[in-house]
Amino acid sequence: MARSVWKGPFVDPSLIKKIEKLKNTTKNIKPIKTWSRKSTIIPEFVGTSFLIHNGKKFISITISEDMVGHKLGEFSPTRQFSGHTPADKKAKQVAGAESQTKKNLNEKK
């Protein structure tokens, strides 16, 4: 369910403070480190770089105009997709590993 229009987008107050502080200083711009994945990207964020936590590490993102209206968490995936492995391909890998260990044992004798 979407957030009410009259409430406006949710942005963590600490992020707003950090953006205002960053806009006042132009020297040595560092990315903003955040755990607030639920915060909505607003136009003031455009051009700023963020380090968004995905549960394990921080992923570096630079905000562009196309990202406005989305959530920060959408751009730092929490799961790594390794692809679908067919059963026969997996069986080949297991069989290959077993034969390789047998060869190594025979060579040692």
C-alpha cells in the first residue's frame, strides 16, 4: 500500500541533515553512509553519492534524476543470484569432482 499523498515522501531526518550539511560545504565531498533503505529519493539528493547498506556491505550509488521517487534500498540488492543450474549440469560437476579426487589418490599411490 502506498504512502498518503498529503504526508509526502518519507526521508530519514538524519539524511536530510547530512544533505544540507554537504550542500553548505563544497570541499572534500565524501559519500553519505546510510542504513536507511526505506528512505525515498528526493530531488535534493541528485548528484550526491551514497553508501547504502545491504545487510552485509555498503554499496556505492550516485543518485541521478531517473532515481527520484524510488527508495534507496531498490539500488542495493540484498541477495546474489547465481543462476539456475540444470540437474544434469550439476550431476556432471559432482561426477567430475569425484573422478578428479580418485585420480589424485591413484597418483599418490
